[in-house]
Amino acid sequence: MTASIHTTCPYCGVGCGVKIDGQGAVTGDQLHPANRGALCVKGMALGESQTLPNRLLYPRVDGRQLDWPEAIATVATGFAEIIKRHGPQAVAFYGSGQMLTEDYYVANKLMKGFIGSANIDTNSRLCMSSAVAAHQRAFGEDAVPAGYEDLAEAELVVMVGANSAWTHPVLFRRLEQARAANPAQRWIVIDPRGTATSQQADLHLQIKPGSDLLLFNGLARRILDSASMDRAFIEQHVTGFAELSLTLGGSEYRTDKVAEATGLTIAELNRFYQAFLDTPKTLTLFCMGINQSEQGTDNAGAIINCHLLTGRIGKPGAAPFSLTGQPNAMGGREVGGLANQLAAHMDFAPGNRDKVARFWGSDRLAPGPGLKAMEMIDALERGDIKALWVMGSNPAVSLPDSARARRALEKCELLVVSDISPNTDTARLARVLLPAAGWGEKDGTVTNSARTISRQRPFKPAPGAARPDWWAICQVAQAMGFEQAFGFDSPAAIFREHAALSGFENGGERLFDISALSGLSDEQYQQMTPRSWPLAGRETGPARLFGDGHFATPDGKARLHPASPRERSEPAGARLLLNTGRLRDQWHTMSRTGHVARLMAATSEPQAQINPSTLSRGGLDQALLLQLHNERGHTLLRVVADESIPPGQVFVPMHWSGEFSSGGRVNDLVSARGCPTSGQPAFKQNPVQVVAV
Ligand code: SF4
């Protein structure tokens, strides 16, 4: 009998371990620390998504099927000619939190190290880049301080802008188990809409959209006046206290003013604030509702401020905890696969450039940061970017202002798309289509929300001529003349180099150090069990970071960052406020889950959820279909009257694409504006008008 294969689920940042038996049956992996055998409905349906219709099996160029050498030559020559004519800034890569760390590493190395541009960004920009920027600003490095063990340790769990019951179901199940084991554990959910998560909360704060910063600044002000402030911790381990105190002295942070601005009652605010002040073991989980905002970095920073002021970090059950959406957004962050990072948690400081140039043996390193996701669309629109390689993502649907994004992609002289499907809205615009190996066929590593690196292992051959992304990238790099730097023959070889770079001349400066794994043999890589970083000198990293009060800043101290709320750039006026989010059973633009009957059963068409009072005020009670529109676009949706949506708002799931419906592409209505610090778009609050159809 064939032994079971241990791999990980490809859907979300919880990073559950999955076991595949000899017959291909999928079960949860009892040995994986993230899920200990549990799986959610998407994970349990993984077996059913293995036979996708219309799988992309062979390379295509201008609609013609070609073999790999011809397709590689087309991409390499196309990129090289554009670089020769217009310079390295005229080309770009757009990746995905679906890519394995090894894919990400070679893509980042090729663009930043050898093409000489930093124009490589990813759909992770849309998901957690505000949390990344807030971590870097406060801790000196993008490092999540908590681990999943803290879910059981916490006595107060604050969940902000996160419907974890649907979007991180196994993590939520761990919380349910923690509360069952410790009935004293309390949950406070902060979310403008009622959700499966808020239904289970001890307190649901239904705040006005976009008032998170005010809410947490109000909490910080209350901390300053209370015994819960940890003066000794602040004096020894934190800077920026005077500046923050000055900002919080403003009258807008008085409880009555905060209540008015957030739409909460004073009693609700007092309950939340008092619970936080009274509970040293407080864990604050935050996700898209915080990050996808015009002040996303400041929102996350305000949460971190409250934890630093109380010294609640690095201790069991006490930390700010950013949840990631995608299975390998963290691995992408680790290799530096964002346009404003260089590599291995290093930015573009001259010392880092010098180090990485020597490590890679390159004299063509990118001079500085490149274009972030939305800046790439601007550059495509202007004609400044002429070649773009999209890997494992569907930006024609998932980017904000997506009708404009599609027009910009159409202008691209050479659009290359690596995917498993030729039918995504982005793949249909491509000149070159490259068939990618999918889950169950790919081999490499991923990192979950809790810094745990796990193996993704293949258990079946890729169909047709589908090949892993790392292989296609290395082939193109070699065809462009970079044979020596891209002579990798396996993901294990790439992983060893990635691990070695994390420790190269590190000297303890950076937390992200997995150089202990740089000497793994192929066999050891195959057998590698899940482990968390940092690994310096250890088999596996600590469950939580900063327990010694030492941070990754030059002076070793964490930084408080004061920020005041700004007016939204697009006031709603008389219009409804559109909020978008995810469904329990769907994933991204549905390119896998949309083909699984039982996952489509719960919600089979695009819907707009609106409070009945809003419908009746607008004379829409009898409407079956609604058109949502604004100056950017319009979309058609089935109307669902829903009391859990506050009056004046409309909620629309973000998943539908042209592959599955003629309506529902809700990102057509979303503004491309976002947080100026992180570059993350503000998906959550966009004014729309609604008419019956
Ligand atoms: Fe997969 Fe996330 Fe569900 Fe775990 S919680 S099985 S990682 S989708």
C-alpha cells in the first residue's frame, strides 16, 4: 500500500496540513501544528477540485499551441527586446500568494537581481501590505509576534475586520475549542456588519465603516489614563511615547466624541475599553477590514500601539495578530516579493544592496523600489510598462477599478500569463499562456500566518505539458543569458539558496533567518516537517516573538506611531456604502472552487446583501435584480434582504468573475485609492448608487 503524502491546503493563510492516501482521499493531517487534523469545507472538498474542466495543458502564443522551447524563447526574446528598447523599468512581474516560496524566490531574483528593476509585486499587496508596513514601522521588521498557541492562552480575544468563522474556519474552530476549555475567555468582534463570527461574540461593536483608527486611538487614550499602562515596559522597550500622548490629547478622543464618530453607544465603548484595560491576556486578531483602508497602516499601527502601551506582546495570549488571507502570502514576504522590498526581509538600503549583489553575484541589481500593484496599472495605462508576466493571479477581476485594469492590461505589448486555466479574465487577455502545475502537482514550501514553514508535496503528475512556475522562470532566465544564476534543478536547490540568503552576513540584524536549513540534503528537504522561524541555532522557532522586549529596530526598541483619522477621499453623500468580502465556500475568483458543485451550492450567483429598511426607503422592496453603479462602472446582482447589514450599506462578495457570471464583478466599482504608506487599496468603503433592473 502506498504511504500517505503530507502536504498543505492551498486556500488560506491558516495553512492546514492535509494528508492524501493511496486512493487520493483527502483528510486533515493530525501531525500538522496548524490544524491537528481539522479541515474546513473548502479543505475537505480538495479532492473534488482535482479534475478542473478546460485545464490549460500546453503553451499558447497568439492562440497557437506551441512547445515549451518555442514559448520560452518568445517570452525571453520579448522581454529582452523591450528591455533593450525601453530599459528595465518597462517590464514587470505580478505574482500571487498562491505561488510557492521557491517560485517567488526565483521570480524575485530574476527581476531585482538580473533584469535590474524592482517591478515585481503581487496580489498580497491587496491583502496584507498594510499589516506588513505597520509591523516594519513598529517592530523594525515584518514579523507576526504571535502564534496559534496564543488562541488558547488568551482571556480576551478581539477580532477586528475579520469574519474568521468563514475566512479562517480552522483557526476559528481552535478559538471555539479554547473557549469551551476556558469559559472565562471573552470575544469582542468589531465589524460594521453582522457575520457568522459576530453571532458568537460576547460583544459585537457594529462600528461605522472606516472608524477603526478613531476607536483604537480612543482606547489608547483610555490606556494612558489607566493602571493598565505598563510604564516600565514603555521606558525600557518603546520609543515615541511623548508624540503619541500629544496626539491622543485631542478632544476627538474623548469617549463621548469617539462614540458619536464610531456610531457606538457610550455603554458599548465602555464595555470594550474596560475589558481591554482589565485583561492582560488580550489577543487582537485583525484582517482585511483593517488593512483594506485609506489608512490601513495607521489602523494596524493603532492596534499595535495599544499592545505596546500595555506591554502586551511576546507574552502568552497577549499580542496583536495579523491574519493572512492567502496560503503563501507570508512566504512571498519572506523572499522580498513586494516591490518595496529587496530580498529576505531586507529593504533597498545601500548596505543591503551591496550584500545581496554579492550573494547573487550580480552587478545589475535594481537601484531602488519598484512599482506597487496599482502603480503598475498606471504605468501600463501610460504605456511605460510594455511587458508583464502574471503568475497564478487574476488581476483583471481582483484589482480595484478592475474595468480600468482590464483596459490597461489590453494595452500591454507582451502580456504573459502562467495559470492552470485559460479561462480567467486575465488569461483571456494574454498573448502568451504558460500551463502551470497546480496543487497536488507542485513541490515546494509555504509559510502560514503563524510563521510556520510547511512543505507542499506533489501526489500526482502534472497533466499535459504543465510545469511548475519555478521551472518556467528559470528557463526564461537562462534564455535571457543568466544561465549560471538560474541553473536550479529542483525546488530543494532553490530553497537552500533562499535559506542561505536569509543568514548571509545577517549577524543577528534580521529576525528572518532560516539559514539553519541551507544545508538540507534533497532527502532532508523531502522529509522536512513544519517549523516556525526565526530558526537561528534552533530546530524550530519560538511560538511568539519579542518576549525579551528586544525588537528588530536599530536601538532594539519598538516604535509607537501617532496618527489621526483623515476624511475619506470619496464621501458617500446620499449614496450607499459598498463593502466587499469573502464567502465561506469560495476562494478568490473561484478558478478552483467555482467548479465544485457542493461549494457552489450555498451561493450560486452574485448577490447584493442590503438591509430591508434600505430597500424600502429606495423603493426597491420588490426588486429581484439590482444594478450597482458609480463613476467607475456597474454590475448586476441578485438582491438579498439581510438584517445583518446596517442601513445605508450594501455588502457584495468579491469572488465572481467573467468565467462564472456575466454580473458580479464588484471590483469594477472599487476605487484604486488606498493607503499611501502601504499601497494597499481601500476595498471596503466605496459609494455606489443602486437601481432596480
Ligand atoms: Fe484550507 Fe484554510 Fe480551510 Fe485550513 S482553514 S482547510 S487552510 S481553507
